[in-house]
Amino acid sequence: MNKPTIKPAFIPNLVCNIFGHKYEVSRKVTYHVKEYQCANCKKQMTTNSNGNLIPLTPKFERINSVLERIYNRKVMRLQEKSYASSIN
């Protein structure tokens, strides 16, 4: 007789199905765009242009990476500009 085994991934999914996901910020892309991951089942979400949570697909991963790179360059440029104006 074979006893059915419970897979370890079943328990976190069960907890999320009953109580809902416990999302934590896993990455800050910009000031208003963040990526989230559930602490229990490791499901990943991100914010869209309207601020709603949507699943993090490969397409949105690429979009967030490009957006983060553009945002970081902008911040660096503004910091250099403010530093240069404070010296004069």
C-alpha cells in the first residue's frame, strides 16, 4: 500500500488560499514601481501603470529592468547637477 505524500509546496499554497497572500517588497524599481513576493508561496507581483498589482511576467521583468536603469541615470544626473550648483 502506497500512502499519498504531501508535497512541501502544498502547505504554503493552502495558507495563501485560506488567508490570502503576504506580499513583501522584493525590489524597488522606482519611487512608485515595486516588485513584490509572497512570503509563503513565493508568487511574484509588480505594479502596473495604474498602480494595480499584476503577476510578474518575463515581459514586465524586462520593462522594470529598463525602467530602473533609466530612473537611476536620472537620479544620478540630478544629484550631479545639484552638487555642481552648490559648489558655485
